[in-house]
Amino acid sequence: MQQHLKLLTDEQIIQFITQGYLVLNNELPNELHLKVMSRIHEVLQEEGNPGNNILPRVPDIQKFFDTPVVKGALTGILGPDYYLHPHRHCHYNQPANQNPGGGNWHKDGYWSAMRSHRPWWAMIFYYTQAITEELGPTAIMPGSQYNEAYPGDDKPFMLPTGPAGTMVLVHFDLWHKASLNTSNMDRYMLKFQFARLSAPTAPSWDHQKEAFQLPDGMSEARLPVWQSIWDWMRGQAEPEGTDQSIDIERLASLAQSQNEDAALNSAYALARAGAEGISKLHAIISTGTYEAAKRATYAILTAGEQAINGLIDLLEHEDGEKRSLACSAIGMIGAPTDEALRELIQSLSDENESVRRHAAEALGMIAEPSEQAVAALTRTLEEAVAKEREERAGHPETDQSYIRNKIGYAAALSLLRVGRYGNVSEVISALNKALDSSDRYVRAYAFEALTFLRTEEAVDVLLRYYRSARWCPDTNKASTF
């Protein structure tokens, strides 16, 4: 681990697990923040919001994310090989706007096949100016990241404040919303997303105490969820021992109730109840409502390899949604049997697109997958891009709503994660073709995957792509040459 990083403490990791956020401060010169904010203001006023291109448009922003504070925090949450996602946005909150960002509590749209309670994704809300409640910071609802449904208006929320360089590192699924700017100044916030590339094998923070210590005054109701995530982030694959004292039938009933909090806590408790509890979770995934099945899928990850055989059986389920859940669970467990790998590869040919997408992403989460698995992902990416090209020829599209090529997206992301375990020449060939995709995120993942491989062949492909994709931050409508 890099020693110069300012690593998170056990207490900060526990806060992130329980509350879903950390407020940090980047101790950079105020002149840099003023320079960046001034440049952003010029760009927004003269050209409009550059969206994902905010970073190449204002390249000094990269300095915000290269500090020991930011790199140490992201390393602690996402591991040392985290990835700066290509989606980013400058949120501009003006005093005259009475409905900033739509004004509603929400989770951001998810970029992968299935959301995860475990931190595979995170976001940073970065403020380039001293942020006060009057300026309208993004409001966050602590602890809400595990709730699929909106927790309700009665739940406490907070408005993070601090000097220029204040950033809020949040779990991707934390409920949040824009708040009113009641000052007489414009407010700027940079939202950047980050993804984990591999499951943890050991703590990636300043880890001192093995036991999860419940913060003072906090209820134990959600402890099974928090303990599961703490163990996973420490690289502990399965729970130590089982709880034989619990009422399994009662928990199985509660896990399918309409009360989301009670259902989720019960599902996670079942995962620690040994073979009988795991069997109940398999049954809920198979026969329960989709909401109950999804909660059971999140929970069953706690059981680790003990859950694999039942999940393999679920890959034959008649319902495509249930097959998709089984794919995701096998991938997130991360160390399946040879049979599970074969079945996931077979699922890449499923008639249901959602199953194919979940299978493609699952294969990328496997620790050191076989060369056959990487070859299957390579074929999947090539086929997805070829199909897209055929469709594009007959029906040219002028815009992109979210993710255009979902199968290609999942396959490219997985090759970013595990492409080095396959035939590198074949992987590079597929990534080269993906650079021609009409999906901006397929292209971005392919580009990043090539930088990870970094062979002479990969560098040649990157250089060819770079020559036409290179961005000049000084070129704009007022200065075209």
C-alpha cells in the first residue's frame, strides 16, 4: 500500500458503512480552487455545461483528486486499484432556482447490472468554494444507502458544510437531493464517480481493530448488514461460525415482509444461520417477490461459497429476473467453483438480455478467472459491438440516453477488471473494436482496459485512438485555433 496516502481509520470506515458518507477536506491552496471555479464559471456561461467533458475542459480539476486525502479515502473504500468513472458532472445551483435538480430525494441511476450494498461504487461531491447551508449544498440522508424505497420525509438529513475543498464521499446508493440556494452567490459542486475493480483481500485502510465496533447510541437492528460489509472489506470471505439460537422460520417470514428495514435485517441474519438459513434465502430468491428476492440476493453474499450450489440451480429458473439475480450473486461472491464458471459462461447465451448482462458483469468480479471465462467475455464484447454496428447502419442515432449498449458495457467493464487473465492479444483485438462503439461508456471502458494491459500492442492501439480523440482545453468558440 502507498505509504504517503492519508488512509482512513477504522472509525471512518465504520461511519461509511453505517451512515454512507464521510465529509473530508482537501487542504489545497485557495488560489487553485478560485482558479478552477472561475474557469468553470466561464465555461458554463459561454458554452453551457460540458457534462462528462468537464475534466478535459478544466484539467486543473484532476489536481483535486490526486491528493493524499482523496486517494487515501478512495483506496480505503474501493481498494488501491479504483477507477475514475467517465461520468462526471458540474452541478450549478443559482439563487434564483426554486427547484434545483428537480428538488426530489433520489438515488443516482446505477451504471452496472445490479446495485450493491458492498462498496463497488462511490461518489464525491466536491465544493470549490466555502460551502454554507445558505449556498445550498447537496442534502444527504445518512444510513439510507441500503433502502431501495424512499425512507420517508421523517428521516433526518444533513447539509454538509465546510471550507473550499470540502468533499462528501458517499456510497453510490445514498439518498440525496439538491437544496435551495438562499444566498446571493452561485454554488458550484463537482460530482465525480469511482468504481472498484477487484474485491478486497485485506483491509485497504489504517486497520487496527478486527471487531466491528457499533458507534455509541446506534441501534443494533442493522448490525447483520454492517457486519457483513465490514467482514467483506477486510477480506473475510465467509462468516466465522453460525448463529444457532435464532428462529429461522420467523426470520424467513420477516425477510418477505413489506417492512423493508425488517426484511433486510432478517435476510442478512439468515445468511449467518448455517445451511438451513442459506436454504431459506435460496427459496426466497426462487419463489419470493422480486423485491424480496433482491434483498435475499444481497444477503446471501454473506454466506460466501456455501451458497454457490443453490445459486447454480437458480441459473435454470424459468424467470429471467431470478436467473439474473443468481448471476450477480455468484459474481459478487467472487470465488465460485468450476461448475459455476461454466454456468456463467453459458448464461452469456441466455435468451434474456438482462441475464446476459448480469452474467457478463459477474464474470468480471471473479478473482483470477480462467482464460476460458475471459475468452467468453471477449467474444461477448465483439458480438455486442458488431450487432450495434449493424443496427446503427439502418437506424443512425444522434443522441445517447444513459447506456446504449448494455451487453457491450458490461463486457467492456469486465475486461477492464479481468482482461489481463486471458489471451492478451485477443482481448486487445476486442477492445480495439469497442473503441468504435457508439456507446460512450463502452469506448471509455475499452480505453481504460488498454491502459491497464499496457503491452506494446495495447499502446499502439491507444496512440491511434488518442490522435483523433485528444482534447485541447484552450480551444472554444471564442478561440477556435
